[in-house]
Amino acid sequence: MLEKALHGSKGYYVWIAVLLLAIAVGVAAYANQLMNGLTLTGMSRDVSWGLYIAQFVFLVGVAASGVMVAIPFYLHHYQSYGKIVIIGEFMAVAAVLTAVLFVVVDLGQPMRVLNVILFPTPNSMLFWDMCVLSSYLIVNLVIGWTVLGAEKKGFPPPKWTHVLSLVAIPLAVGIHTVTAFLFSGLAGHDYWLTAIMAARFLASAFAAGPALLVVLCLILKKTAGFDVPRKALDSLAKTVCYAMIANVFFFLLEVFTAFYSNVPGHKAPLEYLFVGLDGHGQLVPFMWVATALAAIGIFLLLVPKFRRNYKTLVPALMAVFFACMIDKGLGLVLGGFVPNTFEQVVEYTPNINEVLVILGVYGIGFLVLTVLCKVAVGVRAKEIAPAREHGADGDAAAAACEEPAAS
């Protein structure tokens, strides 16, 4: 089926070329980092996790796109999600793969990642994070590829794919929960030391993941003639809205707890993020932008006439997506290092080489996503092709998916 990714329109080849260029730049920057060490990044003794881990944390949430369509489709037989469940699973594959790559580039010696496998430590959250991430990646890839292969041959998918789909649901919850435990288990960082951390992870994941999935489906609908039921998109948009409301509510709980209790260690990170602390406040503009985006996104998704209009739906979803990216990435990760063990503020400033590595990793992720979506759209379009033999209606249906489906 991979041969379907080798054919497309001029725009498709330009997009692939842009991704390959980004990957080449990223590989060169990563080679420079391997030779000169992590001193090329903005990380230091006081801020040991930077943009790499921030992207990892956020992308683990994006992988929730798969489970948010799998639960209604497989458990509740919500047939409207039947068209997009495969796209959700493939998007989860690309997101998890990209997240894992960010962990690899964050290591000074990437070969050390094998230590988690060669010397397993069950009392370490890193070990369990590796287990759930790799399992979720493999399960989604196997399900998606097997289902597409069966469709291409004109057969129903094997029954065991349904069982694997049910297995993927707790794995999806697990990748967010275990990743949250990586933070909340570090007692030396007050901002992360909260029992509600896993709930915040899940809420933001169930907002950002489906938001990107809906936008991706609309892109495929416009550029590749992919049939996307309006009912399914509207249902997912509602999920994004309510999940984002829960995400904001959980964050406000943290704000209340920190300031009502008046505990300096809990107040300091929030003060640094929103008003600045001890003359330092480089993240303040980002956090207020995230606040505005969250408010705009929730408002547009709450009002039915805006949610059902694609011209306002896409900006609303992207507002939610980037609000979660800033809050869960920059805010959560970098804010947790304020103040340091000496009650001082040490800010993190990324290096240009670090940014180029990030560009390359995202290039790999988008290339994988593009190839998988191209295959999925190609197989689905082929199912409609026989309709050409059944009169004008069949010709119209086939024409709608002929050339655009290959673009």
C-alpha cells in the first residue's frame, strides 16, 4: 500500500520536498549537537528540561486523538466516527513517534535510551512510560495498517483488530497518566507536586488531540476529497470544547490552592508565568496569549452557529490547540523550575541549534503522518472507484475522489 504515497499532485510533491528539507536541516543540527554536547541548548544546571521535553509532553497529549474516536466507535458503536477513526489512529502513531524522538534528542548520549530496555527498573516512571508509549505506538500502527489492508482486498478486518482497539483505550489513558506521574512524582518542584496533574494532562490531551484531528480531516476533505461526515466533526468539536473547559477549570483549581494557602513555593511559578518574578518574565506574554486563545476557542466552540461554520470552526480549534501547546509545553515544563533550589529565578533561552533540531523532528513526524494519510485516503478512494460502472451517480462519486485523492 505504500506505493500510494509515491504518486500525487504538484502540491503534494512540494509539501514532501519541504518536509525533507526540514529533516535535512534538523539532522545537520543534531549532528552538531552530538559533536558539541547539550551546551548548544538552553538547558543548564537549574533548567534541565527545555523545549525538547516540552514538545514531548505536548505531543503525548496529541496522541489522544486516536482514543477520542476509538471509545465512541468501538465501545458505543457510534458509526459516524467510522470514516475518521483510521485517521485518528494514524495521527496517534505520528504523534507518539515524534514524542519519542524528542526524548532521544534530549539525551546527551542517545545510546543511553537502551538502558531502559537492558536494565529495566519497574519502580521508575521512565520505565513504565517507555512501556505504554511503545505499546500504544505499535497497537495503533498494527490496527490501522491491518484494517486498511483488509479494505483494499474487499474483506472485513479480522476480529482481533477489534480486541486490539479495546486494548489501545487504556494504553492511551496510560501514556498521559504515566507521563503526568513523571512530573508529580518530583517532590522538589512545587508547581508539579499536585495530585491533579494527571487530570490536567488528560483534559488538555482530550482538547488538543481531537482539535488537530478535526483540522486534519478538513484539510484532507479539501485537498484529497476525503469523505468526512459533518456530524462526526461537530461531535468532536463539542468534545474539544468541554475538554478545554475542564482543562481551564483544573488550572484555576491550582491557582486557588496556591494563592489561598499563600504557600510561597506554590505561588512563585504562577507569579513568574503571569506577572513575572524578581524582574524575570520572559514567558508572561506567551501565557497571556494562551489565556486569550483559550477564551476565544471556548467561546467559538460553545456557540452552535460558530462551531458549525468551518470558517470559524478552524480558527477556534487552532486557538485551543496552541493554547494547550503553550500551557502544557512552555508553561508547565519551564514554570516548574521556578524558583530553583536557591530560591532564585533562572530563565531558559533556547539556542538556534536547538530550534533547528526541533524543526527536523517535526519534519519527520509530519512526513510519517503525510504518508499514512496518503495511504488511507488512497485505499478509501479506491473503494468508491467501482461506482463508475453504475451510472451518472457513480461517475460523480468517482470523479469527486479521482485526482484529488492522489493529491
